[in-house]
Amino acid sequence: MTGNRRCIGLDVHREFAQVAIWQGGTVTQAGTFATTPEGVREFAAGLGPADEVALEATGNTWAIATVLASRAGRVVVSNPARTRAIAEAKVKTDKVDAAILAQLLAADFLPPVWMPDAATSALRRQVLRRAHIVRQRTRLKNQVHAILHRNLVPRCPAADLFGIKGRTWLAQQDLPPDEQAAACALLRQLDFHAQELTLIDRDPGQAALGRPEVLRLMTIPGVDATVALSIVAAVGDFTRFRTPEKLVSYLGLNPRVRQSGGQPASHGRITKAGPAHARGMLVEAAWSASKAPGPLRAFYQRVRARRGMQVAAVATARKLAVLCWHLTIKGEDYAFALPSLIARKQRKLELRAGAPPARGRKGDAAPYSLAAVRAAERDLAAQGEAAYRTMVAAWQPSSPVHKKAAGAAAAASKGTRLIQPAG
């Protein structure tokens, strides 16, 4: 079986893929094949259970890997950022890249990328498509504000410039004809994107109603359906992360660490590795959670007092990532959740998924409209916040000197003999 093992490296491009085959310690070039459905299927027909294939993650990688996985014994998708042997090669050609991939795969030294299932891949595409439309709407709104700004128009008295009252006020402003025409064109595009956003929200909303992890994450303050869907789409299977720190590292919310020799480690900014959209959603949720009563707000305020607002928001986002891991792995809801707020979030998700409105009938989300119910729930959350402040009141940041002293004391208590330097 070992003699028949073949490790195949593919340097994939838009129109073709270069093939290199490692077998018995020798690497040979096997030409190219077209990266079309027919070309990929024809190449896959020559594979067998003893063959292993490696390729780097690019735009068309997942479609190719899905076809190859039906015939090959193993398909490894590599992270290009971690394939340093290719990135730092002095001689870099398609043949060299394919050969290095084959050799790294043969040595089992190729860092793989998790391959999502079909449902997770579809959810990722829907989430990113929605994010693109939201960015387009923001760009259009900024252009309208720019028109008003350069024509010295004061701020709109209405709360929403793009609502009914805001548009009525905008139509009454004395703008040059070309600027007025540009503003009307931008509003028409904005309406079009709003319709597209409504249509796109339906499919992810229906998918979210069938995924218990999305509903569980929505019990966290600041996490709505959009944030929960973004996290679930980016992570996929939470069980592939053995610890919450692994998930934090995957989302790029862990600090950079540099340490050499006997010098203490220095920590810098976060790595920002992994899915940027999910990381941004967590930061937005952190800002929202910092305004709601509960332990998360107490944590944010404690960090803000020492490090400032921006660092505190990122630290709270990291805390949210850890919380998401624990809730999903343990199958539990957030302990300090507000029942009426959760019911309102779920009802908004149902409407987003296309559920008919129930006007005139009270549903599970009706208590949220009662001020007394909301006040009682906020008081309970405030008690949790006070309990957290009491618990961490005596915490002090530990320095490297304190850590060394604690380690020495622990070693001495165990009877370990410490070697003293001579002289």
C-alpha cells in the first residue's frame, strides 16, 4: 500500500491547474488540466483510494476539492498564508509550487483548512452577499450626506434622513439641479438595494430557524440573528475547536506574542487572522453588549478603565467568542438572558424568514412592549453585573516578577531543590 501511495500537488489557477506527483520519494511533473467541470472530472477519473491530493485555498478551490474528494483517498486544502515554503521560494513557478505541495503532503507537513459541508458553504455565501449589499447601502447613504455637506445644508431634523419624513425634508432643500438629480438617483439605488436585502434575508432566516446554535447564540446580549448567523457561518462545526482559545485564534482576536530566549514575552495587537466579517460582527456585538446591564458591561467597563474604549471593545469581542464556544459545546443558553428580549429577537427572525405578521394578536414577544416587564428583567441583569463586580474587585494584574515568585514558591512547597548561581 505504501508503494502505491501517490501524493499529488495542484497549483490551481483560474483556467488550469499544474500537476506534480510524488511517488516513492521522486517528484515528477504530470502536465496540466483545465479547471472546468469536464476537465476536473476527467482528472478525478484517474485517481484512486491510495491517492492524496493537495491544493491551496483560492476562489475555485472548493468546487475542485469536492469533485476530487469523490475519487481520491484524501484531499487537503492548504492555507496559503501558512505554506511558507512556497511563499518564500527564490524560484517560484507553477511547477515548483505544485512540486512543493506534493512534497509537503508526502511528509505530512501541510497545514490543512477545514472543508465546510454544503449547508455551511451556502450559508457563508448568503452571509457575505448580505454584507456586500449592506456595504453598498452605506456607500450610497454617505454620498447623499456628502451632497448635503458640500452645499452647506444643515442636519436633517428627522431621526432618519432616508425615512418618510427625512425624504420629504430632503426634497424641500434648495440644491443645484445636478445635485438634486444625483440625490434622487442615489435614493432610487438605495430603494433597490433595500428590496434586494429583503429577498436575501429570507433564505438565511429560514436556515437560522432550523439551526439551534443560532437561536442559542441569540440569547447573548448584543447578538442578534445577523451576528449569530455570521458566527455560525464562519465557524461551521464548533466541535472542531478543542478549546475556546482555539476559536479565538481562528477568529483573529488573540494578541500577537513575541518571545525569544530568556526575555519575557511581549504582546501586541490582535492577529486579525481568519474570517474578517465574523470578527467585525463580534466587535459590533461587543459595543452593543457594553450598553446593556449584565456581566459583559461590567467586564467592558473594567477593561476600559485601564486600557481605553477600543481595547475594551476588542476584549469584549474576545469574551463573546469564548462565550459562544461554551454555550454551543455545552448546549446551554446564556445564564443572564432577558426572556422578553429573546422572544422579540426570535419573532424578528421569523418575520425575516417570511412568516406572516400577526397584527392584533399577542404572541410570545408581546411582553417586551411592557415597560414593567423590561424593568424587572433589567434589574435581574443588573444584579448579575453587581455580582461580577464584587467577584473581580480584588483582582490585580500579575507581573512577570510575581509569576516567577509564585513559581518558585510552588516549587519549594513541593520539595524541589532550586539551583543557585555560583558566586
